[in-house]
Amino acid sequence: MNDSDQAKPVTLHTLRQWVRQGRKIPILTAYDATTARWLARGGLPAILVGDSAAQTILGFNQTTHAPLQFMLTLTAAVKRGAPDCFVIGDMPFMSYQADDVEAIHNAGLFITEGQADAVKLEVDASYADLVGKLNRAAISVVAHIGWRPQRATRVGVPVVAGRTVANIEALVDLAKLMEQCGAAMLLIEQSTAEAAQSVVDNVSIPVIGCGAGPACHGHVVVLHDLIGQSDWHPTFVKPIADSGRQLADLAQKWIELVTSGRYLQDDHPYKMNPGPTAAPTRPKH
């Protein structure tokens, strides 16, 4: 982003305009105001507050353990830290699956309480009516297709979308259905490049990839994977930093500074007022 872009809030209209201009959309996850603030200062236009927070923040091994209120709190924090970024709130497991009325209410909470610009939900064709209702309620929906991590306990290992022609055709049909129902954007996770290309060729809304091939209009990955803080990361993410090791080194330096007795020994910032330099002592009895 250039200086003129940073002076303006990024909106859905902005992202659609970038797609028409052939300009790629970079997105990262974030889960707190401080990180979001620094990502925004670096020029990042959009942030996904992903249910991956269940793993990165809470320490679970699956995304299904992210509570709704927790996600709302994180989304609002990210928006406060990066108010001009386009912030997508990730609707967690069981916040939209059980009932359309409940789903619309929860999506509305992401807009009001979470201050999100859009909500993301993992979909198949059975969610067409819900996406349409959310669109009618003026809630921008990012329809997540391809591999859907919230199904991990049922499916098992992650599945790559678009391995066959039939798979690609089904994915394209789903993408077109989501667009027809009013989805504002699509997110394709873990697909072949051919599948992503076919989706891009058949819809007119922005398509964001998460390990989905170069044809996508933009790409998103989990920040912790990208900066080397994850013990494991997907094969489509190549870390560009080793900040996990840097944090461990920092901890070691802090331990040495404190245990050696050198911390604040010569540079304690708080001084006594002029006058007696020793505190009064209690008389001995």
C-alpha cells in the first residue's frame, strides 16, 4: 500500500476495485490489537481474525474449540488496533450451523460487538439460504469453500480440493451458488491451482486463497506460521522469519539479566526526593 491508500479505510469496495485493477490482496491473521496495529503500520490492508485462534492462542489442536464470545472479543480488539483495515471475523464452530436465526444473530454480533467488516463461514450448498439471509441483512459474507477445518473431526486428515475434474466442477458450482446467494467474497482453502483458476474464471467476486494457487485475487495465511512461531505449519506456508527462536533467545537473555542481579542495578529510574538518603529505621526494643 502507498501513503494515499493508508490514509483511507479499506472497504469491500476497495478490494473489489483492486480485483478489477489486477492488484493482489494480501491478508494475514491477527488476534490482538498490538499485532494488528503493527501489521497495519506495515501496510497490510486486510486481516482475518481466524478461528485458528483456538490453536495459536488457546493451545488446542483444532479450530473447533474457539468459543463465540472469545472470537467476538478478539475481533473487536483487532479492529481497535487496525481501524482502517478490512477486518473479517471468523464465525466459529456451532455459531451458525444449528439454526439460521441464531446464525444471523451471531453474525450480527460480529458486526456490532466485534466491529468486523465481514464474517467468514465454512459452507457447502446447504448454506445457500443462510448466505442469502445474511446478504439481505446487509452482512458481508466471505464464503469459505475447499477444505473446511471445522469438519476435521468428521473427515479426519485435511482434503485437497480439486484433485479431479469432477471435484473442480463441483467446487465451481458451489462458488457460483455462493455468489448468486450474495456472498461478497470467496475463500478457497487447500486446493489445486487448477481448481482455484476455474473458480476465479467463473465468478466476479474477489477470491482469496489459503494454499489455493496463484490465480486467486489475494492470499491469506496464519501469521504464526509465516513468522516461524508454529511448531508445525502447512506445506503452502514458507516461514519468512524465525521469530519463535528469537523469542526463545530473548527469554534466555532476560533470565540471565535477572538472575545475575544486573537488572536495574545501575539504572533504576525512580529516585528519592532531595533530603535524607536513608529510610528511617525502627528503634530496637
